Amino acid sequence: MTARDTIEAIRDGAQLPQGALLEFADGLATGAVSDAQAGAFAMAVLLRGLDRPARTELTLGMRDSGKVLSWAAGRPVLDKHSTGGIGDCVSLVLAPALAACGACVPMISGRGLGHTGGTLDKLEAIPGVGTDLPDAKMRLIVENLGVVIAAANTTLAPADRRLYAIRDVSATVESLDLITASILSKKLAAGLQGLVLDVTVGSGAFMRTLGEARALADALVETANAAGCRTGAIISDMNQPLAPAAGNAVEVASAMEVITGVRTGPLHDLTCTLGGAALRLGGLCDTEAQGAERIAEAIGSGTAAEIFGRMIAAMGGPIGFVDSWARFLPEATVIREVKAPRDGYIGAIDGTVLGRAVVGLGGGRNVETDRIDPAVGLSDILPLGTPVTRGQPLLRLHASRSPHADAAEAAIGRAIEITDTCPEIPPLVHDRIGL
């Protein structure tokens, strides 16, 4: 079936013959499918949608368009993926904790997207750390430590890399089917046997309603399981930052406080919840509760922190980072407190506005070629429901220049609402899909 035939069939809502989307994905990777055809395909899928078998076939075709990693037997190969949010640095804590519990964790991560931060950008806030690793080095780190957090290289899911770029300029990013195939093709190319998904919902997430979040979670779980990877999803709340920070170095600091046992709270709790689900999916425990306890023990004993420190050193970072992480992380030149304008409660937080304020400070990208300033961001963010008095600090702002700080402070004033009464605090976990 030609690329034109495939596009026409999707456009007209016709049944696709088996193998058509495998061929199309291969054509994306080899260049046999033109940019015009790729754009038309993306628009047809956005408008018409794909049924479950077709969505699975597209995902598998994009996965198989490049190299699919394999790992030595003995450890279940597990991973986690988040749809993004503010203060979401779970991966930095969870990946080494899973490895400490006996999993093999080749975590292929991404960079910041829109108002949300990226795990790779956070890791690279640590001096010397490089995340663009050749296959041989990535494999060596996993064999020695059980975990690595790295970027997808050009050999993994090249069809997705091509289609993602086309979607970005053709107004087709929002397609549920293409989002599903894009996320899972890269994850499955890592050779996973189990995957836990954190689908975020709320003011700081891409999915603003529970209905939207459930639709995405259902599509991801159904497709991944059909592709042969045991998968479940947690729908977690993003109506406030998960950690009390937004930015790169400041989020690394929050993650280090959790992984070294200095702080608990929502970041710690969600890490344990997701980790418990992953361990059960991988057959390393009987129940999610048992798995969560094992993750908490790996953190509390210092084992997860030790593995994280060794991973950082293996990726070019400083030896001894875990023991004195604060002295290694970059600091902004302008640090100021943003204060409450009146008495009341932290009644609402617009996470998207906070995230865009961080991007405006230089902590994210407006275009792909923008360079990130790892030191800027927001820290010590008060959570929802906190009683405040006029003049009390709501957060600390980290900037490179005073004009940047001024602009961010104005945005923060719009993002944090002070109310007369204490708001209802949303649960950390809204739902479970496939678990």
C-alpha cells in the first residue's frame, strides 16, 4: 500500500489493511514518505482518529523504525514516563530507587516542552553531566549500576523524530493517537518489560480535566499492553507544583533533599506510589503497597542516593556529588522573595503561568535553539492551603538579571491567588488505570 493510499484511507475513514502503518512508519524513517505526505497523514489522523489495532500498529512501526535495545536476562526492564508538569523531578529519585530494588532501568528521557521542565535539562544542571550517550556507554552504565537516564539517540525510533517535527509545524500536536505512538515508540525501543505512566492533570499539566487525562491514560495503557509491555497508569494532581521548586538546578536540589532523606512530602509520596506500581508490574513484589514500601526503604537507607551519585559520576558529573550537592549546583545572581500582597490562604496556583515565568527567566526554551540557564527558577514555593500574612514570602525567585526578575514577579502575582478561605486540597492521586 502506498503512502498516498494510506493517507486516503484514513481521510475517508476506511479500514486499513494490516501492515499499512508499519510500511508508513518505515517510510518516515527512510525518507520514502515526503514531508507533505507526513503532514497530510498527521492531519488525517488528528481529524479522523485511529482504531485500537491501527494505533498499536503505528506505535510498533515507529518503534521498529530504528534500533530496539535488549538487555541481559535476570533483571526486569522497567521505566516510568510522565506527561509533564511543574516541579516534577520524580525521575531523578525514582530511577535509582528502582535499580536499588532489583530493576534494570534504561530511562530514555526528554527535554523541556512548553511550560514544563525536562529531566535531561535538570540533570545537565549538574556540572559535567552529559546525557547524549552512545549506546555502548549507556549499556555499560546500566550493566554496572542498573540504571541510566539518557537522551534518545538517532538510532531509536527515527520515525517518531521525523513525525514529531512535522506535527509541531502542522498544528497536529494534539492528536491523541499520535501522542500515544510518539511516547510509546521511544519507550518501547528501550526494550522495556514494564512501564508505569504518570498522567498529570490540573493547572500545571497539559491535560486540564480528568476526562482528558483518563482518555490519554486509557490510550497509552491499552496500546502499550497490546504491544507486549505490561503497563499501568497513575493520574496524579498538577494543580500545584509537585516539588516546592520550578527550574533546573532548584529542582535538582529538591530531588536531592528527598533522595538523601532530608525532606518528605508529595514528591517523595508520588515517587513511592509510582515505584510500587512499577515493581509490581515487573514481578518484583506482590502488591503496589509492598513495592511502595521497598522504594521508601531504598530511599531511607541511602541506597538510592548512592546509586544516583555513581550514575552522575559515570555520566561525567562530580564524584561525591551526593555528599555535598549544594556546593556543586549553580546559583543565580539575583535572588529575591516574592511576598503575599495580603492576608489569607494560598487559594489557587496556575502552574502553567509559573512554568512560563521560568521559561521567561531563561530556564526553558521558546525555540529549540535557545540555551538554558540552569540556575534560574523558583524555590520554596508555598503549597495550596497555606495561611499567609501580608508581606510573607510566597516563594524565592532566582534570576540572572533584575529586569528578568521583575517580569517574572509580575507573572507570579497573576499565578498565585490569595483567598479569604482555605481551598479544598486536591488528592495527590486521582485515579489508577490498568493497575
